[in-house]
Amino acid sequence: MTQTADTLLEVLIYKISPGKREAFHQALQHSALPRMERAGLTLVGFGPSRHDQDSYYLLRAYPSMEYHAQTLGRHYQDLGWLEQHHPELSPMVETCSVVVVPCEPEGIEKLKHTIYY
């Protein structure tokens, strides 16, 4: 199989502290996700996993690894993130695993319209 585009899908899987998933979801949805979008991150999907009470996922897309590095650097070094969101969200996260996989742009667009909370 040949990759036709250098589009990437980043999959983040969080293990949230017991009883904190809804608070994590609310904080992420209402303040952190808009900040991510302003930094240039393309959000594909997010929400609680159906398989247990403490797992959560976040999907983001990037046109290249270079863009991935630039936007994440811009986002995570922003003072608003460091002062407001990181202290709020970080204590609720026990672990976070990340994978970045190639995905055709059409697949990214389809995921945006088919994944829901």
C-alpha cells in the first residue's frame, strides 16, 4: 500500500483519574479545545471511551510532522495553556499514550463527520 499524502492522524488515549472523566471532558471541551484550534491544531474527534469509565480519546490531524511539531510547540508553550489549562487538566490524567499514523485527507474528513460523543 502506497501513501498518497503526508497527512497524519494523531491518536491520544488518556487514562483519567477515577471519577474525574466528566470534569476532564468539560474542561477540555469548553476551554482547552478552542485554544488548540486557535493554535492551528485540527481537531478530528474527542470524548469518553465506551469500554471503561476512565478512558478518554482525542484525535488531531496534521499535514506533516513539521507542522505537527510547530503547532504543538506553539500550543503547549502558550501562557494561557501553561497558566490555566495545564494545571486544571494535568492532575486528572494518570497516563497518556500517543500514536501518529498516516491517513488520507479524505479519511480525516470522514472521521470528523462520523465520530461523536
